[in-house]
Amino acid sequence: MDRTQIFIDGQWTDSASTETIEVIDPTREERIGAVTAGTPADVDRAVAAARAALPGWAATAPARRADLLQAAGERFGARIDELGALIARDVGMPVKLAGPIQIGMPAKNLTAFAELARTYPFTGQTIGNSQIEREPVGVVGAITPWNYPVHQVVLKIGAALAAGCTAVIKPTEVTPLAVYELIDVLAEVGIPPGVVNLVSGYGPVVGQALAEHPGIDMISFTGSTRAGKQVAAAAAANITRVALELGGKSANLILGDADFDTAVVDGVRKCFLNAGQTCSALTRMIVPKDRIDEVTELAVEAARGFVPGDPLDPATMLGPLVSDTQRRRVIDYIAGAEVEGAKIALDGRKTEHDRGYFVGPTVLTGVRPEMTVAREEVFGPVLSILGADDEEEAIAIANDSDYGLSGAVWSADQDRAVAVARRLRTGQVDVNGGRFNAAAPFGGYKHSGIGREGGIFGLEEFTEIKSMQL
């Protein structure tokens, strides 16, 4: 499925480059497509198109912007089975999850941003003798990752378009194929030329050109903390606004009075989603020291249910990692944890698959807070179990991290759980298994990023504030 053109000013067109990037199926280690390795000259063309389209789109009535986003969400969501299978081949996420999460959730977010465009008070708020206006920030550069390729694009451009901005997207070159289908849908429903543009390619080339481009008013980036620092540094030269959604090392605090059978199983599931390739994965399970053996037994039993398999098989819960590089990286983390003194209660380094980038479910126990595996983002199906003497120590361990993206607290006392959640330095906390809310603000503290995505807070990221004194 080759998509070797870029999308500029409403049409697919050739890049200035003839170089392509192969897209590999991580299950079969086979080529399934290719995309163009774009150039800075392509970025120049895309930014020029977005700047030219900005005045007209910003002046378009929010209700009209909403209608187009609504139509795109409905049309994209209608292809959930087809595109879920594409994601399963491209990303490796099991198809039973890829459809609703990787396709269904972005489709719903498009319609949610449509509703916000209809209802958000862009104008009219007053403070004394001042009238407050929310205006589009301008041309947005969106640089997006490989683990949730469509979802992360939609969180950026759905909000940006609703706010009246235009956009240039640099999608992941690793798992890009479903993003091209999204662009096709946006074009089909009538998004005006230049409002959305796409330039594929490598981060150090296309991403860098986008981040440092003087015609970009805002960069919205999702990826590693290392790459996020580079994007922010490049954008700083032009005082370009930056929103960063970066890494995580999220803690799951299971307090002594919790229902351990329920909490541990839920924690394992939230650690292993998408083979652990989720920035908000609950990778650190912090429990009372005197119950570590019990928790380890429960975690291993739950983890054994995540049998690595073909993501196109509806029974599969754990697919491959996205690449051989990622597989080797995760295996190195497991080996390093063993060297540092962790015990491997369940070892996923060897699987029954002689092909594909598989790592099986892995449970590490006896992990200490200073260990590398407890401090760095592994991005694989690896759960670390840590012990704490009491609630205070559990909170201290959870907060002793460079990251602060997500977390969880379990207690039989809801008020106690909420009180602990308030003390965690992290952008979101699941309390007693609270379900994910796509309309709630998503983002983190510390090295997990700057700004928020999703819902009304995500929309406001793409606006400037003007006050008029009357």
C-alpha cells in the first residue's frame, strides 16, 4: 500500500524527493507499503499553502467548521473494521482493540470537536469593561507518533481546525498508513484546500524543518522526551508556541485496603495495552511490602492471559512491538533489571514466534525505585512491582520520577483514594478503575510535557486570547 505523495493545498502531489521509506508489518516482518521521505522544500510549500488558507478558514463560521468535522468523523468511523485491520498490520495492535481504540476513538473525537466548534464561546465573554475574544493561533505544525498514529493526529488537527487554525502534519514514518486514509476522508467531505496539509518523512528532516519554520505559529508534538526537547529548542528561535505530550512512567498505587484481585488485574491490563507501547501505561505497581508475594502471584496469573499472537486473530490480546529496534530495546531493559537485582517472575524475552517483533508479558518484582527499569520508559509489556512500607512512602515513590503523565490509586475508601490522587504530581489519575474519558484534558507534569489535549482544554490550546477594552 504505497502512498508516495504528499498532500498540499488540497491535492496529492509529488515531493521534491524521490526517496521513499518502507513500512514494515511487525508481525510478519514484511514490507506492506512505502511513504515519501519529504524535504524542507516540501515543508515550505505546505506552510505557504496553510498560510494562504488561514484567513478564509479563520473567518469561516464555527458552525460550518463543525459540519465538516462532523462529516469527517462519521465517514471515518464507518470504516472501523477495514481500518482497524490496517492498524493491526501496520502498528501490530490486536484487531479487537485496534478498531475501537485506534479508529473509533479518533472518529468520536472528530465529532466531539465538531460539537465544541458549535458551542464554544469564541467571543462575548466580558470582564468589567473588557470583551474577551478567542482567536485561532494560526498555522499549526503537528508532529505525531507511531503508537497511536491516527488518534494523535486527530487530537491536534481536530482541535486546531475547530478553533479556526490551518495545519501541516508530519505523521510518523513508522506506522503512517491509516493517517493517509484520514486525509482522504477530510478531502472527501470538503475541507478547503490548504487547511490541512501532510508532508511525510523523517523527524530530523521534516520534523526539524517544521519546528524551526518561521511561518509556523504553533508546534504540537507527541513523542519521546528527548525528541520533545529538540522540537522545543528549534521552535524557540522564532518564539513559536509549543505544546508537548511526551513520555511517562506512571505509578499504580494499590493501598492495603484495596480489592487486590480487581486492582492487580486492572493494572496489568493497563500496563500491557498496545504491547505496553502507551505513554500513559501503568508500568509501576506500588503495593504494601508485606503483600508483594501475593501481588506478584496475581500479576503473573493475569499476565499469562496476554499470549503473544497474530494481531489479526480476534482472540489475540498481545501483538508484536512495532519494530526490531523496539524489541531489542525492551529485551535490554529486562536484562538490565535482572543485573540490577530485580527478580523476573514472568520472562517474556523468548516466545513461540520465530518471526515478528514479539516480546511476551513480563513481570518484574523486587524492583527498587532507583533501578533503571523503574525510572525510564520501557515502552513494552513489562510490569515493575515495587513495595512501600506505608501510604506516605507509596506517594513518595510515585512522585520520585522525572515524569508525571498518568497514575492510578486503589482503595476501599473512595475518599482516601481521592485524597492520595490529589497528592500525585501527574496530569491524570484513575481512581478505583475510573474509565478513560476522551473529553478530559490529557497531558502531564514535569518531563511529560507542556499543555493539554482533548476536549475543551485541547481546543483552547490552539487559540490566542484578545481583550478589547470598551
